Amino acid sequence: GFPQEMKDIVKKHSIIAAIAMAFPLFGIDTIVYIATLWLMYKKLAEMARVPFGGNLIKNIIAGVLTNFLIALIVGFVLDLIPGLGWVGAAAYGYLVMTFSAIGFINFLTMVHENGKVKQQYDFNASVNALKGDRNQLMDNSDN
């Protein structure tokens, strides 16, 4: 399944992103968010045994496309809920970071060896496990 270390990386970076987005600091929040996102991508790639620098172009394209699509979708959905304020900004930061991790892992799967990244690590299982964690989180928030 999904290694606990990778889950911890995603959760840690998602929380940092949520905090950065909740407290606007005149542009510093954006810098912290972007740095957190790319640091997370770098760590995920390293865990997948795909050296980030060695595959820089593919990884940058994966990160940019993933983050653009996820930010667009999450931003659109949250725009439908009026009056969220800083809570909405924090939710936005957390959700975009988490879903960006899923998208980045999917992209790594597509561009590196048809779903099997070096050392026979099965990213499809990882993505499914992370999606399961997200669904469990959503189910628990209904209570």
C-alpha cells in the first residue's frame, strides 16, 4: 500500500500550506506555499527513487500541470461557498496541497515506466490508498 512516510510527508506539507494560506502575509504566504509545494514534490520523487534533478523537465512539467489543474478545480468549488474567509483559504491550501500530491504521484506513474517507478514501487496502489485516506477524512467530517 501507501508507505506511512509518504503519507506523513503529504500531511505535513498540507498543514503548512493551510497555515500559510490562512494568514496572509503580503506575498510571503505565497512564497511559503510555493516552496512547500515544490519541497513536497521533491521528497515524493525521491521516495519514488526518481531523482528530482535527474528528471527535472518531466518533474517540473508534472508539478506545474498538476498544480494548475488542482488549484483551478479546488478554487472553483470553494468559490461556490460564500463567506469562507480565512477558513476557506486554509481549506484551499490544504486541499490543493493534498490533491497536488495525488496528481504528482499519478504523473510520475504516467511518465516513468508505466506505473512501476524504479524498484517496482506500485504508485497505483499508493494513489488508491491516499484517495482512501481522503474519503475516510471526508466521511469523518460528516459526524
